[in-house]
Amino acid sequence: MRNHQELKEEAVAEKILSHPKFQQMSHQKSVFGWSFSFIIFVMYVAFIWVIGTNPELFATKVNPDGVTTWGIYVGIFVIIFSFVITAIYVYFANGKFEKITQDVVKEVMGAEDEK
């Protein structure tokens, strides 16, 4: 059986989740996250597709006298690009989106304190 405090916390959480600003932020964060996931997915699929269909492209040497191939550079680019995309997402998720969440919580808690 739940006590009074748990019921109160549940009511506050429900108010936060149903707040229009929170719902808008949640939607934006979802679109943002799925868009970045799609970009990363396409990047990796393209990379693997080229390896599977035209491996000679990545096997081409950067310098005819050297040993480094374009595949090394493309592979490094894919990894770095993934880190950069992830860092951008984390920056926005922990910045803009977190600020909106905190503002909504303050609004709801302020309204709760007035009661």
C-alpha cells in the first residue's frame, strides 16, 4: 500500500509529464535523437555496403609508394563522425533540453507549493 508521500510524488510526476512545454521538449528530443541515429545508421550501412560491393575502392592506396589505403581514412572518419554526432546530441540533451525540464519542474513545484 502506498503512503501519502508516494501518492504526492506520483501526482507531481504526472503533472510534469503532461505539461505542454515538457511534451514539446520530449517530442523535439525524440526527433533529434532519432535523426542522429538515422544519420549514423546510414553512415555505417554505406561504409559496409562499399566494403561488400566495391572493396577495391577502399583498398586503393593514398600514395602509390605508401601502404596506407583510403579505407583506413574512411574508417577513421566514420568513427570520429560517430563520436562528434554523439557529443552534439549529449550537448543539446544536457543543455537545452535539461534546462526546459528544470523550468517545467520549477513551474509545477511552484504551483504545488502554493497549494
